[in-house]
Amino acid sequence: MNDDSVAWDNVYSVGFEPIDNQHKELVKMINELFESCKQGTAAADKAFLQTIKRAADYAREHFSNEDKYMVQASFPNLSAHRKQHDDFLDTVIKSIQDFNAGKTEPIELARFLKKWLLTHIAESDKQYSPYLAKLSG
């Protein structure tokens, strides 16, 4: 594993298995992005682009699932959390456009995704943990 790769750690767990499993999948995709960055070829750029689009689609699906659980659990900060997700997806779309235009390097985008995801899980997603715990109980 290189320095940029992410190893899943239970510190990222929100204590709700469906969400934790989706977060693990997103971490796996980020690691795939870092792996493709190491290749440094046109083929690697193509693989990176395919992975980033797949990750964005998966993130959209994950956010929808997370949203559904937060509604069921009556999470009080739902609208602020939704805005974080929307802002993130807007940034990813812009970053993909920048990548296609040669304005950003794959490693920069992969590092941004890693930082955002881990920070979002640790700070924002942890806030709904006590609410979602009621759903699994």
C-alpha cells in the first residue's frame, strides 16, 4: 500500500452496517484511483476516469441511501448534511471536467476525494450515529 492509500479502520465506523459497508466500498474505490495514478499513462488516465465516474455514481447512490436512513431516524441536521453531499457532488463533477481539460492531475483529485470522504465520515456522518443506532435496535 502506498502512502496515499486508505486502510479501513473502525474509527470510521458509524455503527450502522449498511452505511459502513458503503463507506468501505468508497474507500476501496479511492484506493483504485491511487493505484491507477501510479501507472502514469494514457491507459491509466482512462482507467482513472472510468473509476472516478463509477465512484461518483456510487457516491450519489450512497448519499441517497444515507438520506433515507437519516429521514427514518429523524436526524435533525438532515438539510445541512444534504447540502454537504450536494456540494461534494458539484465539486466532483467540476473536477472531472477539469481533469478532462487537462487542468488537474489525477493524484490531486484522488487526494481531494480521500480527504473529503474521511473528514466527512469522521465529522459529519458520526453525528447521525446515535440516531441510526435506533434503527438497528
